[in-house]
Amino acid sequence: MGQYPHLYDRPSICNLIIIPDHCLEALRVSLMCTANLGVYTFRWDSDPDRPLPKSNAERRCVDWDSLEQWAWSRKTDLKPTLLRETGQAEVIHM
């Protein structure tokens, strides 16, 4: 809510359901497309009730600062201008 407070001035069905649903769907798709496929096995240690994870799988974390800088450099306004092939500009309301 912090970046777009005007969207949350007055709670509506759109704000309470559609926007969070859209965000969750974006997260779901992202997780499905970038899932960690490393194999994790377990080993029994001193605690007989709980095995411990054991993995030699390599993980590569995202350089978050670079990713955020890249995303901010490509952001668009909530009312972007669409430039048609004819050269006519049209404001899009998202």
C-alpha cells in the first residue's frame, strides 16, 4: 500500500480482492517458473525423532540490489501512454 496510497483511500471490492489476488497470482507464477529443483535428503543424527536435512545442492541467490535497480529503471506509470503504429498517442488506464 505504501507506494500507491491513492488506490487504498476508500476500500472497495476491487482493492480488497482483485489487487491482492493479482499479486498472489504473480507470486505463484514466479515461484512455479523459478522453483528450486535441488534434491534434499535427510540423515538421522543424535535426535531419534527428527532427521536433519543434508544436501550438496548448490543454490544461487539473486543479487537483489541489481534486480531492484533493473526493475526500477523499467517501471511504468499506472497510466502509461500507448503509441500506436499510426503515431497517435493514447493514455491507457490500468
